[in-house]
Amino acid sequence: MYRDNNPLKICFFITNLSVGGAEKATIKAAELLCQNGHSVHLVLLENIINFKFSREIKFKIIYEKIKKGLIGKYLMAYKLNRTFYEIERKEGKFNLVVSTLPFCDEIVKIANIPNVYFRIANTLSAEIKNLKKSSAIRAGIRLNRYKVNYNNQNIIAVSQGVKDDLLNNIKIKSKISVIYNPFNFGHIRKLSSKPIPKNIKKPYLIHVGRFSAQKRHDLLLDAWKLLSLNMNLLLMTNPSADLERMISERGLDDSVKIIGFKENPYPYIYQSEMLILSSDREGLPNVLVEALVCGTRVISTDCPSGPREILTGALKNCLVPVNNAQLLAKKIKTLIKLPKSKDIDLQSFSEKNFLKKYMALARR
């Protein structure tokens, strides 16, 4: 545990705490700052909480359920503004305010909260490119919204790739700091030693991520169908009728199992033969770092952005092009035979590095 001799007041805004990488990273950051002796407030736009967090974190909920539409957004922004200044009147001025996720960022911007850092956790241009496939108008509206929200603002990018995307593709003009998410290596390894249910058949490979187009479960399943491994594939995601249908259509019911999200995913990752990331886009995929900390083999699509910044040196061999099931299957078949990697340098993703950079922002 860390302790800071000059404690600061820090506020995080986020839409909710549903299951997701951005939500998990926000909780981890808040927990770490609390452990370091700082006063942390967490303000949620809606009352969805799927993570446990320390009682030291003070939190407020704006609405039971978010209200979309123009009027709903402005009403929410008004209430957020009042809530923010009420907290400051009671607790004192915040040294650092951070907003995460585009919808929340938009509400925070409308609410005119001062001196906010907008934390961008994904490659926004890849999202817009994907939208263009169905509607060029929607893609244009989304691009304009991002420019309005993020131009001439303070930005935290979760990877260098996200920063480059904002500058070169979205073409915003802002001050951007790159700060990787923090990882407690010792804590992850300790949790990874816990047992898993006996009904989990070994050996198995694992994919961890919500069921969404971005995560490309279809690509993963197409690659799995090409393989003849005497193993199961576990999908750590919430059950979905659409995902079950995708599995059945490929005739993979016997070898692919949906196990739901787990409060402690690390034993499942540690005991797997390999973790696979098949995404079209990411910001900084936490699960890759976590798998490497556990000593688990990994394979990832070389998507924008994040994987290339994690899988460096000899680990570059673990990258495959996006949207290519044949190459993904071939890489799985090759790497599953190799020894697990050891002594990987992950200090860029350490808690110490994260704290140093956040404190520099807070005291700027």
C-alpha cells in the first residue's frame, strides 16, 4: 500500500459501473488513489453497479436510469452540475476531475464542469469507420460530436495508439497525456491461485470480453472451427441468445462454453492454455496485461490500439492481423505448442507508474 504525504481530492465521472474494461479500470484507479491516502469521489450518471469497491470511495448517483434524448441530456447535465458543486462546497475544491466514456463525457461537457480531463479508452476512428458501413450520416454526426466534446480539452489517452488516433484521425487539437491503466501484479497473482469449479473441463483456451461487435466473437468462432484441438474454448461473457446461436450455427456446442463473467477471473485465465483477443479495436486491453501477469500464453489481433504496445519484443509474434480467421487459427495452433513466457517486463503498467503520472496532472 502507498501513502502520500500531500493527499489530494479527486473526482471520477462515469456513466455507470456495468461490466466493462473502462468501468473496471476506473474502479481500480479510484481504489489505488484511496490506498495512497487521497480523497476520491465517484459520480455515476445511473444506478448500475456490477463491481465491488472500497467504502473509502465516496459515491453519488445522479439518476436511477439515464435519460437519453436532448432534453434528458440537459436535465442530467443540470443535476450533475449541482451535484458537483454541492460536493465541492462540503469537501473543498477538487485537484483532479476525470470523466470516462463518451456519453458521460458529453453530459460533463454540457454541465460545464471546469478543468476536466476526458479519459479516452478506445480508438474512436475505428468506431466511426464501422458506423460508415451502415450509415455515413450517423458516422458524420458521431465524428462531429467527438470533435465538439474533445477539441481544446485536457485528454488522458489510455495508450499511445489512442493518442495518435485522436490527433491524426479524429484531428482534435488538445493537450493529451498517455497514462496506462494500473495493475497490481502481486494481487493478480495471488487471486489467480484460487481454485476453479471442478466442472470446468481441462485443457481449455479462454476469451474474456463482453459480447459486442467490437470483440468479434464471430471471428473467434470461425477460427475455432478450423482447429482440431482436443480442448474446449471458454467464453467469459454474459449469456446471450445471439452468441449461443452463433455457436450452434457453426456446430461448436460441444467444444465452446459460455461461463459468464466472474468476480475473480484470474484463476480461469491462469489455468487456461491460452488467452485469445480477437477484437477489431481496443484502447488498452487490460486482459492482455492480466494474462501476462498470470504467466498465460496470449494471442491478439493487431488492432488499433493497445495490443502492439503490450506485446513488444519477442511477444510481437503473438499478434495476428484483424479479421482473418485462417491466420488466427494458424497462430493458435503454432503458439499452443510453445512454453509459457516468463520474466516479461510490464513495469509500464505498474501502479507506481500510474500514480506518478496522475499526481503530476493533479498538481499541475
